[in-house]
Amino acid sequence: MPYGNEPNNYPTSAQGPTRPKGWSARDFADWWLNGTRGINKQIQKHCPELADFGFMAPSYDDRVSDLNATQAWGYGLDKYDSVKWYSVHKLSRVAAALGDLITSSVSVSPIPMLFDQEAAYAIFERGNLKRLMVINMHGYNMTKDGAGTEPLPNPPGRMSRGFSFAARNLARDVSIREQRLMTNGSDAITGVTFDEWSYNWELDNGKPVRLDNVTTGETFRSKQ
């Protein structure tokens, strides 16, 4: 299990820093060790059968260079041998849609939508529309209490939503490739795929695995 989510963002988060600006790799290591010691103590007391479980660390956001991971290890992050997996978060699905925002001279423009649970972005390269990303955040649960573990015996029908956009200077009958981020429901903790690729831990320790039972290669054609 991880302890903390992207702690290298804590001092600089755009949503509001939760640590002082000078919070260092040593401070992070001390904080992590103190917290995980407490968790281990409670597990040994109340769940001794789980005493051999381990942590993922450092659970960094790989876009941020603050709190150098090598320094954190040097300050004893794993001195109790409780780290079983090295963990770093990569925003691969968003990156796949946006492309390289640095080297391709890309601009991103938000598109107004009808509902707060929907978002869309147009991605331009050198002034030309290159990609369109649509995010459907309408909730749909398939498991009891939305816990992601016990399936509902009779889940409600899932609503299908369609989207259409007007693009200037786009010719008629142009073939457009579609890539989908898919899962059974908002409460899914497994079975998430992007364009046929799965990053489930149980398949190959979080490495990308191409599945043969998921739709890929979808295209549609533009209309005027």
C-alpha cells in the first residue's frame, strides 16, 4: 500500500501547499518513517496475519523534481525494510491525449460543456486542431456502496452519452481516430484500459499490457 499521495507536490501544490516551502527530502523521509511505523504497529496489534505486508514508495508525481527520491532513500526511507515496491505516478493516459506540450508548440483550449460532470479540451499544434479530449465524469457504480469490491446483483442500466463538436476548416468525410479510456464503472479498482492497454498491477506489475478483448482502432468520419 502507498503512504501519502505524490508528497513531492505537498510544498508546491496549486490546490494549496500542505507543507512549508522548505520541506526537504529529509523531512519527507522522517514523516514517512514516522507514519509507516505507526501503521505497522497497529497492524501487528490488530491484524497480525498481515504482518508481512509492505508499502509502495515514494509514490511521487514524476513530473515534479522536488524532494529527490535518491536523497530520501539516503535518509533511511527503507531502513526498516518495509518498502516492497518502488512507486511513481505517470499520467500516461492524459499525456497520450495531449501529446508533448513542450516540443510540439501545442496550445490547449477548454470547450464549454452543458454539465459540470463533463469536460472537453481542444489541442492545437501550430494553430491546427490536432486532438480533442472529452472527459465524462458522470458517476456510475457497479459495486455495493461504490467500494469497488462486491458487485451489485442487479446494477442499473448505464446511460450512453454522445458528443458532437463543430471544428472550423475541417473537411467533410475525414477519418478520425478514437481512443477510449474505459472501465466498468466509476467505482472500478481494476479493469481500466486505454485504447486496449491495461496497467493493472496483477497483470504485469503495473507495466502496460495489450488486451485482446477490448475494442481498439475505432474511427469515425467528420460531417458538415
